[in-house]
Amino acid sequence: MSDVATPLADASFDGFVSVSEAPRTGMISLRGDLSDTALREVCGAVTGAAFPASRGASLDGSHGVLWMAPDEVLLLVAPGSVPDSLDRIGTALSDRHHLAVDVTDARALISVDGLGVRDVLAKLTPADVSPGNFGPGELRRTRFAQVAAAFWMPTEDSARVICFRSVATYVFDLLCHAAAPGGEVGYYR
Amino acid sequence: MSRRLSQGGRLIDRSRTFHFTVDGRRYGGFAGDTLASALLASNRTLMGRSFKYHRPRGVVSSGAEEPNALFGLGTGDRFEPNQRATMTELYPDLTALSQNRWPNLEQDLGGLISRAARVLPAGFYYKTFLRPRVFWKHVYEPVIRALAGLGHAPAEKDADRYEHFNVTVDVLIVGGGVAGLQAARRAGAAGLRVLLVEQTAQWGGRAPVDGAVIEGKPADAWITGVLSELQSMPNVHMRPRTMGAGVYDHGYALVYERVTDHVSGAQGPRHRLWRVRAGRILTTTGALERPLSFAGNDLPGVMLAGAVRDYVVNHAVTPGERVLVVTNNDDAYRTALALSEAGVTVPAIVDARPGGGGALAEAARSAGLRVLTGTAIAGLSGKRHVTGAALCLQDGTGEVTEQIACDTVAMSGGWSPVVHLWSHCGGKLTWDVDEVMFRPDPNRPPTGADGRGFVEAAGAANGYLATADILGDADRAARAVTEALGRSLDDAPALQAEREETAPIRAVWTMPEKAPVKLREKMWLDYQNDVKVSDVALAAQEGFESVEHAKRYTTLGMATDQGKLSNINGLAILADTLGAEIPAVGTTTFRPPYTPISIGSVAGEARGDLFQPIRRTPLHHLHEAAGAVFEPVGHWRRPYVFPRDGETVAQAVEREILTVRHKVGLLDASTLGKIIVKGPDAGRFVDMIYTNKMSTLKVGRCRYGLMCSENGFLMDDGVVARLDEQTFLCHTTSGGADHIHAHMEDWLQTEWWDWQVYVANVTEQYAQIAVAGPKAREVLETVGGMDVSKDAMAFMDWADGALAGIPVRVFRISFSGELSYEIAVPASRGEALWQALRSAGETHGIAPYGTEALHVLRAEKGLIMIGDETDGTVVPQDLGLDWAISKKKDDFIGMRGQQRRELSRPDRWKLVGLETLSGGVLPDGAYAVEEGRNANGQRNVQGRVTSTYRSPTLGRGIAMGLVRNGPDRMGEVLDFPGTDGVVHRARIVSPAFYDPEGERQNV
């Protein structure tokens, strides 16, 4: 649909790593009992990904399950499949206390790609991003400079950063500042 | 004269000449020079003027402790004052300006003050400029400020960029001398994540200059070997030009990297501030040499002995042709030997100790150098540079025994461990009488959350001066840190280092010991602030006995160098004057940063557009394109008004209000908080959160509700929509969404953890657009897709549907008093809907309106605004909102608070409307006065204005206010004195100025 506006209008920037708005991704915030088999199964069913451990990011391509809190996951699905996914979750968990809401438009998703991606993250987040403590399969809910953000690494050389839509420009500009040429730290080799 | 030696210089590259400019004059230097070494090589020894007396000042040190050689570096938007020449690496076309002089450094008129120095003792300003009192502000202070002070503040916006960098490590090692290298090597071998930082560009510290021999190798060779070993360890990171600036609680440290200061025209960030979270911090920060206090010791040409050695060995620069060495310890003999080897004349070594030195003294004698023991300097000759020294007995009163011609004096008063980082977070010191130094007390380290020390000091920073001891202490500290972090360390044989037999240091606080006042008045303790031995003694005599008081009274240890050279000498003088022991006097507090760091590095990325996050609605760019004037609401920017060409802001606001009243307006209400509350206990929960009974709300309906704090004060308000049996959508104020979401989570997580309720803040999922005005329904019908008729959607109904093919949720609610629909749409479709509504409304004269029109529209209706009518001290009953407080509920948050006597007092200030008799506008915040005065002599008051506007609808000023017993006093006229001197008179009326029956919104 041409009248669907993404938060950053597909902005991109090339520094010593590249920063760009990731393709629009459907997002569902699901709160419930994460130990419940029915909940875990329906998460797998709508995303195609395994259920993650604490602080984990379980991904199958651009779809997956992100562990956000002891009672909350964020599901990444195709944008067009959000209503159907919500229906399936509602059906599967109809007799269980839970909350599932579409937050596709409440978030911005930014890709950071290239060697040095950890250095760029470390300029903005206090979370420990050293390889021994963080890498593909992990997720961190933290802050980037002055705002809340979460991130994960699809591969060793790339990261996805998720933030609130209203501060998408701020976070994008932060990442561009951090990735600007000449700012290579060379800390994470 | 100071000059470049023809040979040597371990740090310089003679094949690369750099030109640079100081005060407009061109000089040359080599790659590897500092600004200080290059100036000395060019025979420029006058480098600055002191703060108070404008005394001529030469470079005294070779490192971070430099108090004198301060320059303004760079020009224009890259100018930075107070930069130490000793820490400034030379780069091509460096531009520097000398400071604190007028008209120039050579002929400084301020230097005339120096002649009056004898009548300007400590506390002179405080005593002299007391009267007449008005003179301080208008005469004394401006004159003193013009004369005193060092560099000028930059006048232009900083052109450089800065950044932060967060790392988590097991061990942060501060100081890349041999102790730091050895400790890093050991901790690295144990598998710890190590960050080793060094403030200069070179690794190895003083060891190569001091001629250390480690494992049979010269220090340089040993260092090179260790560096390659460390570089091969993936768990060890090393950063030169990076200073440990501060140590804070829980192993947090700030580390300051000068990324591009040493390169001209570099692309990257200038400084990078590392925010390090370390399991343990190891300080291997070395030691600083102390000056000796003898008469005339501030003349250019008087330098620290270690610094003289540095310049000779590192840069092949001798500060003079005849260098007199004066000392109270063995180390300065190394300087004499280095000079002698370089072919520079050392006329004598003046040693205050009667017994003289150890092996190094023997070596000096063997080299043919003259050693005078038990001897001191009685005074120096020379006006702007040293020309000679008069000697005397150290134990005497200064009777001159001999004159020696010299152009440089290399002095050593002993070494003080750099204990700053150890002390920042509470590490205590112990006075070592034998070594004459404060050293870290291992029994009183700064402690972390586990009650154990988290900082360890090692090497010279821990009070060890011999290379073998330093390396052994580094091993010990590395082991302590490793084991504290739960790792083990293999035993390694102790490193072998050559050790000379040394004679003990002697404590020498003045030269000679029994110097009379005449000499003490010429002994400088603090070069930067012109504090002399006599000043500290005077402070003590005048009762400033605490070291902290003496510091502030005399300015000892203030300004950019923070007394790195002067503190120990100063407190020793204070102790001596008080007849107290040095440890009883103690040190002043060591505070971060170790040396000044740039404000830019502290700000990091947070400047310009990134200074603060700006929250933008999905329609923000449309408003910008429409020329909206924005106002901040929390971190949001909301359109205040949309002025058209030729309109003033006030005219535009009036037009927007009348458009809503007579046609139809569009408001971006996306910032309104939207919180989903869902679960079997959701009804029970909203009944507690709101003062109203919310659980009775029917699906498909909306209800206005109030939220109070536990104390009963009104906190937030908004419309609640019931989405289904278990789900409520709670709208909050724009600024309140995050806070209310946190408030709900707080209660759910800590008090009602067993209730089955989940909440989610979905504020940003939606763009929300209000369509308000008599033509609103027609506009929606033109857009098409939903039945919005009165029968299908009554006032306070909501419905899901589609408009212009876009999925929407429409709420029939009104904050303007007009027929109004608020339409929530997925944020990604907000722009499309906004455009569709604008096109559809064109024939009806639709126009966007901003927050100011919103405010006036609601005030005409007497509707309250959180933050205007409330200020954290107002309960709903004050605002006539008793109807929204359920009498049927057992409890809600704030209920008991409201029952307190003060909050249920009958004579509280309550909401009323106010109409000026003149028809004009009441000043915002004005107070209604009454008879009499209070205990402070102020007029008694009985109310105040909370909102005030000109209403274009009514053609007059309207206001709301809180007035004592207000609702019972309809028709009374109150006086509101304005700050303009005019007393505004206003009549108490109902706050519902317009359409009090609500007929217009209910159509």
C-alpha cells in the first residue's frame, strides 16, 4: 500500500557501518505466562521460530520471537499477517489470561550493518556488547543515549535496533553520528 | 640558552620537521616533540604568566602536572584555552597563543602587580575590597577579573564532534608504565578482560628515561617485548592518549581518550569519553616529582629534575647550558648524569642531605661532577630567567656560602605517588615518614557493593620507587585483582631488575630549613596561583587551620592543575606552622577529573539536533511543511498554531478557534496517551486507578475519568473506552502517558501482583486526529465508510470501522464543546487519513488547529487542563469534579488521602470562572488579594488565576481560577494586582462560559 508511511521513510546512511531503516515488519506484543506450552506453541506457529530463552532473540529470517520481559515477548511477523496472527493467538489462548496487541506502527526498526557494528552499539548503549556476553541469539532491552531501545544481532556483523516510533529520527541520527567516518574505535576486533 | 642537542632523542624523528606558530611567530620542531619540548628547542623559555601577579613563567614539568606552560590552542571554532604545552603533541601548523598577558607575553603590564606582591598576601582581596560595598560589584570585581584569570573562553561554537564509548571489563588498568604493562600481562594471562590506558602517546612511562634494566634488557627493549605480547592477547585492549579521569561507585570509571588532538585536520571525533564498568580498577599511575621551596624558585629556568631528564633523553633538548641540580633524594643524580652524558655542564649537585646520596651519587662523583652535601639554595639571581644561584647551608638561616653561575636549576623534592584515582571514591592514604610521601593505605581502599576494595594501586602509585619493587608490586596487585575476580594465576618467577643502593630521602619543606620571612616570601608553592610559603603560614596564623580552609583562603591547589605540584609541600608548611604532624593535617579532597577534560567529551553526542530526543507524531512533517509554530509538550513537539501568510500568531489562534466554532477544525491528538488494560481483573483495577466507577462502563461507550495520587491529588485525566468485557483503553494526557503507564505497572507489580491484569502502552501505535466543529459529521460522511450519524454513534460512543478505506476507531468525544470525533488510525496510515480529511473538508472550510486554540476552546467550556488548573496540590473536589468521584466504591487510589482534614476543609480554594469588568484579559498566575498582610509583610491572598485567554467566541477575556469558597461567592468582584502596577478587577462567575448545557456537542 503506497499510503503506508514507515517512521523513517526508508532513510539510509553509509558510514564505517551502514545505517538504514529495516523493511516494515509486523510486531505483536504478547504478555502472558511464558512457561505455558500453548503460548509457546502459538508463538512458534505464527513466527516459525523456536521460543527463546531469557534475554534471547530467536529468529527465522526476519520473523521471530524476542524475549522482552519475564512475562512478555515481541513477535516479528510479516506486516500483512498481523490480524491473522492476533486471531490465532486469541484462539489458542482464549481460556488463558494474556494480552496481545499490534505494535507494528508503534516501533521503528533500524539495521546497522558492517564490521564494527559492536563499536557503534557501544557508543550508545551501556549494555555489555562484548562477544563473550552478547551475540547472535541474544536480545538486550536497554537505552540508546537518552531513549529506550532494544537490539539483537542477526549475524556477527549486523544489528537490528528497535525503538519507539516517535524517536525514530533521534535514534537514526544517533546511529549515524556513531557510525560517521573517522569514528572507528577498533575495540571489538 | 635552551637548545636542541645534536644527538639522541628517543621520541623524536629528526627527518620530519613540523612548523608551528606561537603568538604569530613561526617555530620548527620534530615529529615526536611536544609543544613544550619544541619551544625549549627553539630557546623559548618564557611560556606564560601567573594568575595573580603576572609573574613570568617557564615550563616546569614534562607531563600532566604542568602548572605554567598553558596556551590557547587552535583558532576560531577550534580554539581551546589552558592547554598544557607538555601534553600537546606537535603537529604541522599547530597554532598557539600565550595567556594572561597584555599587551604581549614579553611586556606584560600586569607584571607591575608583581612589584606589589609584598603587599598582596593571602586574603588580600577579602580584606581590602570590603568597602564601600557597592564598589565590589561595579569597580573591584570587574578590574580584578580583567587582570586575573588564565585563558579566555572560546567565542565560537565548537566545530568538533565528540562521543562516548561504553565498555564492561574485568580490570581497568590506568597507567601504561612498566607496572601497568606487567599487571596487564599477568591479568591478561589469567584470561581476564583487561583495558589498559595510558595518558601519553608512549608506553613504558619513566623507566626508559630512568635507565631501568629489566631481565637484563634495557627498559625500551623489555617494553617492546611486553607490548607485542599484550597485542597478541585478544582479551587485552590498550589505548594510548587515554587518561583515567575519574573513579566512581561500583567500579564505574570515566576514561578520556584524545582521539585526534595530535593530528591536524582529522576526520574523526576529537575526544571520546569511555564509560567503563570494571570488576576491579588497578591504578598504576606513577608518581609526580615535588618542587623544592627555595627563594626565587618560580623563575623561568627552574624545573623539576625528572622533567629536565625527560627533555634531554626523550627530545634531545637541554633547557640550559649550565644546569645546577638541587635535591633531597637520590633520583635527581640521574638528571645530573644524563646531562653530563649529553655534554651539558652541571656546575654542581646541591644535596640537602648531610650524608649525600648512595650509588648514584658515587657515579656522579666518578663522572667528575661536584657534589655539595648539606647544602641548599639561598636564592636565585635573574629577573626573567635564572642567571645564577646563591648557596647556603640547609640547616642554617640562609647565609650565602657560594655563588654559582647557571641558567637552569633542576630540582627534586622527592616523589609523590599519584593517588588521585585511588582517592576519588574514598580510598584513604597513609603517611610514610621514611619515604616522605602519602601512599594508598591498603587497609582502607574504596569499597564496592560487596564491602571489598574495588581499586588496587601498584608500582610508584603505591609508593614503590625502585624498578624491581615496582614490578614486584605489579605482580602482587595483578594477583590480588585476579583472585578477587574468582580467577587463578599461575606462579611466575619474579622479574629481575637492576637495583642501585640508595640513601634515604630527607624531608625538606623549605630551603634553608630556618629560612627567615624575607626568603619565605620568595618561595613559591603554587606557581599557577602565586601562593607562597609565607601565604600558607599566614593563613594558618589567621585561623584557617583546616587544610580545606587554607586551600580556599590562599587558592593553593586551585585552577587547572589542582595543585599536583603544590599540595604536599603546602600542607607540610601548614603542618609545620601549626606544629602538627603531616598526617594530622591531611590532604584536600581528590576529585575527578584527574586533569581537565573537555566539556564536549562530557556532552558526547548530545548537542545540536541530538541534544535532546524530540518526539515526533506521525503527522509532524506535515505540520512542519504547513509552517506550524511548535511548542514542547514533554519531549513531544506539538503545533501551537498554524499561522498563514500575513497573520500574527494571535490572529491565527483566533481564526482557528472560530473555524472550530463555526466550521470544522482538524487537530493532531496523536500525543494523547493510550494504555490498554486487559484481564479478568481489569474492571477491578480501573476502579482503583480512577476515582470514578469505571467497571460499569458498557462496551462501545466512553467515560471521562480522573486519576489521583495516593495522597489524593489530581494527577491525570482522560477518556476511557471499554473495548470488550476484559479490555479498557485508557487515554491519558500527552505528557502523562509514560508516567501513568509506570504508575499502573507499579501498582500491579508491587501491590496487586496477584490480580490478573496486563497493561500495554500503545500510544505510538496510533495517529489520532480530532475533527471538531459543526461540519464535522459532514466531513466524515464525505470521506465515507462509516455511519457516524447521531443514531449510529451517540455522544460518548466509539466504534471500529473504516474511513476512506483506512481502518479506524472513532470516538465521539469532545474537548471543544462542538460536535467532535476523535479518530485513531494506525500510525503508518495517519498521513493518508489526514490528507483525506483535509480534502473532504475543503468545501466546509476545514483547517488544522493547534494547542493554543485547543486550550481556549476548552476554557470557553470551563473544562480543566492538567497542569493549568492542577499543580500537584489540587484535589478533584477543588475543581468541582465531585461528580467524578464515586461514592459507591470501597476504595480507590487517593480516597483516603482526600479524607484528610486539610483536603476536605470547607474553605479550600475552588474553581470558578473570572470575568474582568473591563472585558480585558487577566494576567496569568495573578493573585486575588484581600485585606491585611501576613507575617512576612505580604498582602494576604484569597485566590489565583490558573488559565486566562481572550475568547474570540465571546469577544472578551475569560479566565479560570481557584478562589477561597469561590463557588459560594458568585458575582463578587476581586482585585488582581498585576506586575504592571495595574489592579485588574474581575467578577466571579461560572467557569462554563459557553454553551453550558452542552447542546452544541450533542447533535
